[in-house]
Amino acid sequence: MTDYVVGDIQGCLNPLLQLLDRVNFEPTTDRLIAVGDLVNRGPQSLETLRFCKGLGSAFTAVLGNHDLHLLAISHGIRTATSKDTLNEILSASDRDELLDWLQQLPLLLSIGDYTLVHAGIPPNWSIATAVSMAREVEAVLQSEQASLYFQHMYGNQPDSWSDDLEGPERWRLITNYLTRMRYCTSSGQLELNAKTAPNSNKTESLMAEFAPWYSHKQRLAAEDKIVFGHWAALEGKDCGSNLFPMDTGYVWGGAMRLMNLDSGEQYHQYAKSD
């Protein structure tokens, strides 16, 4: 079996199908793994969910912030914005089946030597800690507390970890680390407003205190292989050893990246070549 990892699909099914065709993907022998954000912004969110779910055991993924946003809307916690492209899912005849399937996906996956997560692992967490925290929130999502979770999911506070955190505040910070993080301090204090690439003019004022999560020298998971998406502005460029950025910004006019997890070979489908 060959494992293929794909970056943020965001409702763009056609380039994914083209990539899978290029590698002769075979569901009976291969597996597709997504790093989150299956839906939203692109034009085929409903078709993407149906396709991925239809692959059965040949597909798995971690949840991204856009996936969680869809689930919050479906729970009646939020309403879709003008930027969202989720209405087809919410009005589909198989809506409940698709959303139930989506909600059971994990926040973190360990596959061989790799850890897969949507945004990243904060520098103050080891992989073992990140796994434990992810499982904690996953258990809430599978429980009767799921609606409570979504009611309190949105927000940027607390922005720093403490073992004393409990309930919704604890769940929110874990979620923000794993699905929204870009910049933080070495102790894991989050800065969630900046989305641009490191060293751009818009982020120079941050750099004295905050830096990309993966750049902190004393990062506890520095020796672990981490596959992540979420940060399209990185354009998939080299972030350092043991780091595999997968969001190359297809929905913003860039490419969609597929990586053979066994060989490390990467394939790209560009928007202009659809």
C-alpha cells in the first residue's frame, strides 16, 4: 500500500482527481490522506466530501479549521458568511451522513515516522503531548458535549498553555494550536491575526516577539517528521528538516500538492493547467 498525502483541498476536487490520476491511485491498494480543510472557498465542497467519504478505508484526514467551521454551522452555532461555499453541503440530501462522517475525523494522525496535523505542533509540546491533547478534543467531538464545544470554539483567548486550563477554554486552545496556529513564541503564546509569510513587510513588527511555530530552536518536536497544511502563504517552500508543508494555495491560484509518503516524491497540479 502506498500512502499519498494531499494539501488543503478546500472544495477543489478536480485538481485532486488529476493528481490521483497522475500517480495511478488505486483505492484497493493505496490510501489518500488529507491534512485538513477538505471544504470551503472552492466550488466543489459537496463533491469533495462525497468523493473522500466514498473512498472508505482508502481515505483518512485530520480536521482543519474550515472543516470545524462547517460543523459549527451545521450545529447552529454560526451562520455561513459571504466567503463560505458551504451551502450545497448544508442543503444536501446526504448532509447528515456526510457531516457525521466528517465530525469523527481526528485532529492528529501518526503514520509511520510522520505526524500529520493541519496547522502544526506548538514548540512547547512534544509529539506525545500533542497526541494526548488531540485525543482529548476528539473525545469531546464524539460525545454529547460536541455542541458545547462548538459554542465555545471561536476566539483567540486563552493564547498561552497552562495545565490548569479546563473545559471549553482548554478545548479552544488545543484546537487553535492544531488547526489555526502560524506564529507563536517559544513558550507557545499564540499570535493568530498574522497570516502572511515570514519576513514579509506585514510581519516584520511581529518578529521581535513572535516567530513561525516551526522555527523555534528549542522546539520539543524538532526531531520528529511533521506534515502540515493551513499556511498557504508559505507556498510549500522549505521550512527546515523534518517539516513538510503541504498547503501550496491552490484555491488562491497556486498549486495543489500531493506527496508519496513512502518515497517523499511530490506532485503538483497548478490552477492554470486545469
